[in-house]
Amino acid sequence: MFDAEALIIALTVFVLAIFIGYEVITKVPPTLHTPLMSGSNAISGIVIVGALLVAGQDDGIAGQILGAIAVGLAMINVVGGFMVTDRMLKMFRRSGQK
């Protein structure tokens, strides 16, 4: 049931993904932040669907709790992303437009 080798591989991939993600994000120029925010909102939408599937399974209470937490965090990410995108797009409107 518990495979230590698989756990070490999974943790290694996770840590490498953190470092690579940090390096990629810090190299993004400011002009690309709005399109990237829209892309991350789409990815967060996919995360919400996966989290809903996990939370809806009857395998155990731990999976349901973790799935519910994942849904909540992904929803915060999506709503915040849309708010930031909307605010940035408002900066490009003319002063007479709504």
C-alpha cells in the first residue's frame, strides 16, 4: 500500500515544479500579465472540475474534505483572477466609456 520510492519521486517532481514555476513566472514581462491571468483562470476552472469530482466520491471523508478545500481555493483563484483582469482592462478604456 505504501510505496516509499513512489513518494520520493512524487515529492521530487513537486519540488522541481515549484522551482521551475517560480523561475518562469519571474521572467514574464508586465505586458503579458493580463493574457497569462486569463490562461490561469482557464486552468483553475479545470482544477475546480477535478476537485468537484474528488469531493463527490464516496471513498472517505478525508478525500471529501481535501476536495472541498481544493474547490474553495480554486474558486478564490478564479474570482481573484477575473477581478484583476477586469481592473487591468478598465485601465485601457477611454475616460468617457463605461
